[in-house]
Amino acid sequence: MKKSAGILLFRLADERPEVFLVHPGGPFWVKKDEGSWSIPKGEFGENENPLDAARRELQEETGILAEGSFIELTPVRQKSGKIIYPWALQQDADPLSITSNFFEMEWPPKSGIKQSFPEIDRAAWFEFPEAKKKLVPGQVAILDELEKKLLQAKGMFYK
């Protein structure tokens, strides 16, 4: 079974929480928006610590170095069967400054031409209602849990 680990960054803008989501790069996703964004995440091996993998993936996909107190969230199973191990982290980031690693694929299909595409083509901050529309449906439970935790610990995060 495949496993991924990811970090959902959040910040408070005018006392309202926002989450940092990324949009996948490549030709398949170029015209897709609602239901196609994700938390920065990636697969990890059997002998790798999931939080270390999540931190690595955030840096590879966005160039952001994760620092601070991580909030462990409940793993979610995708339709594909893959399990995502998520953490949340209160940390600001500039979505216009992301730098992503690249992947190579044959494009157009069956052309024999290999092209390189960024793994992430853009990132943005969203308040929870909009984020839930943008996010792939299988990851919405991650947002729901973070939103609940933030409401329960309002004094800790809302300064």
C-alpha cells in the first residue's frame, strides 16, 4: 500500500485562518481548478519517518523549510487506497516565491517526446470554505480536523 506524508501550513489573516494549498503541475491539471488542489505531500518508504518525509516533500515541492510545532492530524485514505499522513504547521509563506522540483513524462501522449513539468505550478492561501472547494475531495477531512482543532484551541493560535 502506498503512503504519503504532507504538511498543511496555516496562518491567521485578520483573525481568520487560511491554509496553504498547491496546484499540481503538468498538462493533465493545467485547466483543472476546483477539486484539484492538494496539501504539499509525497510518498515515503517503509523505513522513513513520516514527518521527516512530509518536511522533505514540502521543501521539494515549494522550497519552503518547515519549522515550528507540528500538529499531527488523522491519516486519511484516498480512493486509490493510498494513505496520507498529514501534519499542520502555523507558518507563513509567499505563494509567489515557491520553487518546485520537476518531473518528466512523454507529452503529447504516444509522441515519443519527453517534456519536463513542475510538480507544483502554483500555490495560494485560502480560507476554509474556499479551500474545501479547491481541495481534492479525499483531503477535505484534513481541513475539517484542522478547523476543529483551531476552534478548540482558539486562544493558542489567535493572538
